[in-house]
Amino acid sequence: MKKKIVIALIVIVGGALLILPLLKSDPTQESGELAVFDFDQDNLAMHVGDKVDLKLRVEQPIKSMELIMDNTVLKTWNTPTGSVVFKLKGDQELMGGHRLTLRATDNDGNTNTDYLMLRVLSDIEPEQLIAKIEGSYPHLSSSYTQGLAFYQGRLFEGTGDPGRAGKTIVAEVDLASGKWKEGKFMGLGPTRFGEGITILNEKLYQLTWQSQVCYVYDANDLHGNIQELTYVGEGWGLCNDGESLIMSSGSERIVFRDPLSFTTTRTIDVYDNTGPISNLNELEYIDGLIYANVYQTSMVVVVDPETGKVLKTIDASELVKSTDGRGDVLNGIAFDSETNKTYMTGKYWSKMFRVKFEKK
């Protein structure tokens, strides 16, 4: 009889040991999560002006919970329980990408975090335009165009150097012939890959791709740089609004920089109503708006410099077709404020075009 009782106890205890892990199979208990975003995806998208009920779920008794956007605490709750809702509004200044962090602290001081990526999209559907050819000019097909700019009616061009053969130059160009003006050009060594250019207060600024150096020249004398400014990251496109230098780096972000120190003064993220526009390349500032080539496409986006919203898109396919398949991608846009004319070209193109923009 005692033997049967002992066997029964062994079976009960053994069964309990098998059943206990099953009773603790709640994944939230195994992971130790205190609070989580009650959201099925890893990211959330909304438009400027939208309102979203951001659902949070408290999994275990906690002392406090914080909702953080980037490095800013949006709200703190003390001893929250169950489901919590935070009303999130897509304010204009939030347009762009952000990381939401939910940080919970239990009564013993232990913390855990959950993350959600947020994108606030533009509330504007861009107007669609096309670039129409008004005139055609010669362009050196040996020029890997990276920057194009007019200054006091004079045309300047900066090139890159894919072969790393020391072909990066910045030059004043004769529009009628497409050739560099004699004595008005400057080359860089093979370790420097030139990118965008712009001219402000008689100084010509030339970015480099990965060398993190911006060379500064006297726009009237391109025989040597007068200054070297440094930055972190890649340099792609460059323009100016008369006060600040405006720079792209191949992402959706545009950086405004002080022309003397090259320090960042502010940034904008470029978005349309569907998402970010990345690969922003050569830039031009025309009538208070930023025109940006989108690398490896025939599209130019027109951007509000205050908000980053894409107001217009320009289809430049007609220009690409007019090259008869010769050359590389579209890249290069310059506005002559003295004639109110706009010019566009591309890398290794044999032509430069005077264009106007019409509704599609």
C-alpha cells in the first residue's frame, strides 16, 4: 500500500513538473516584457495633420511608463495598468522619420523598452510637371557632371572622377561651345572625387564625395583653393539661398550650413505624400524653392525649404531621350537669374539643354 502511495506521489510530482512549464508558457512572462506597443507592425505611417490613437499595453505591474520620441519624453504614466491610449498628432514639425520608445520601470527598478518606427508624411500630393526643351548647347562628353551653377551670368561646372584618374575639376564653362574657359579651371588629385558646387559671395564651394572636405575657391580665380572646410559623411549636391549653403548627401535629408564655418544650422527631411525621397543629388535654388535631382532617375523634385514637403515633381525623360542613349544619368540643373532661364544636363552627356517646366 505504501509502495502504491509513493508511486502515486512520484507520478503527481513528475506530472506537476511537466505541467508547470506549460502554465508559464505566456510569451510575455518568458520575455519579461513590462509594457509594449499594441501594434502588429514595426513601423507606423501617418500624414501631417492626421491623428492616431497609439495603443500601449501594460503586461505586468509597473511603477512608471514613458513614451519617448527620439530624445523627447512625450508623456509619463505612474502605475498604469491594462491598455493605455496616447493620442498622437502629425504636427508639421514632425514630418520625417522618428523612433518611438516605450520605457517601463517595475517596482524593483528594472526597466525594459519597446520600439516603433514612425514616419510622418507630407499632406500634399505633388503637382506633376515635365521638362520641355527650349534650346540645345554643346557639353563636354568627358565631363562626369556633379555640379552646375550660374553666377553673375557665368556658368560653372564641377565634375567627378569614377576612374580615380585625377579628372575631378571645377571650371568656368563657355555656354556656346561647352568648353572650359582658358585659365578658368582647377583640378583635384586622384584621391578626391568632386561633387556638387555652388557660388555665394564670390566664393565657389565644391564638395567631395567621401573625403569629407569642401574646397573653397575665389570664383574669379580658379587657380587654387583658398579654404578647406570639413564635414562628416558623404557630399552629393550643393546650392545656396543667398545666406546658407544647402547640401544633400544621398539620403532624404537636406542640411543647411553656415558658409563660414560649414556647421549645420538646421535640417529638413524630404517627403511627399507616400514617403521619403532618397538619393537626393545635385541641387539648385530657384525662386525660393529647392530643385533636387533624384539620382539614377529622370526625375527632379521641387522642395519647400522650410518644411521639406515635395511640392512638384518634374519628369525630364524628354531630355534623356534626346541624348540618344549616349552618356550616363541625368544630373545637373542651373538657373541663370540674369535671364530667368534654367539649364539641365547629365553625366557624360554631349548636350546641355535650356528648359521650361510645363504641367504634365
